Amino acid sequence: MSLLHKDVTKKRNCNSVFTQFIMIIYKNPNCKKIRGSHILEVNCAFCKHYIATYQKVGESNFVKMYNDRIIEGSVDFSKYHGAIFCPNCGERIATRYTTKPDKKEAYRLVPSAFNKVSAKRNLRRKV
């Protein structure tokens, strides 16, 4: 299991006090490259904390995340989780289930618990 470290600034209260902390990013060992996909960054809707980077195929609604399409995340996807909770605020983001047609493991997302951002747009904003 390889770990990446990112420096992230977190705003506390309304007093504009910034604190540095290290967020551990886990690579997903089950990840496969999907041709024709676009990359999304999934964040918690409540505290805006980074959750995962996902390869989305198609233009349909973002309802579920297949385990083999998750690239990396702040949650260790090599371990079995019944649900994904935000590491920062503890809100439930998704629930694990097995899809009926193809018997794949996936996470069903709670509609109001996450925000998604295109990774290309996010990179442009930081530069």
C-alpha cells in the first residue's frame, strides 16, 4: 500500500486562523484504468473535505461509485467498509452494496452528502 501526503490548509472558526495538517491519501489497489472516462474529485458537502478521486464513464447522473474505478482517496479502500464516512466530520457519504446485473461491488452515494468537481477544472483553478 503506497501513501501520498498532501499539505492542505483548513480554516477554523470565522477568525481566519489557518492550521496546517497532513492528509493521508490511500491508493486503491483494486483500481483499473478505464478508457474514455473522465476524472471527478468527490468532496464532503458538509465540510468540503476531500473524499476520493473517481473515473466516471458516460454523462449520466453520479449515483454510485464502483470500487474498481476509485483511483485514490482519504479512506483506505483496500479494507472492507460497509459505508464511507467523511474522515473530518463523520457524515455518511455512501453505503456499500453489490449490483444485481454484474455482481460488482459499488458504493451508493447519498444524494445530498457529496459534491463533485471535474479534476481538470480543479487543476486549472489551482494554477
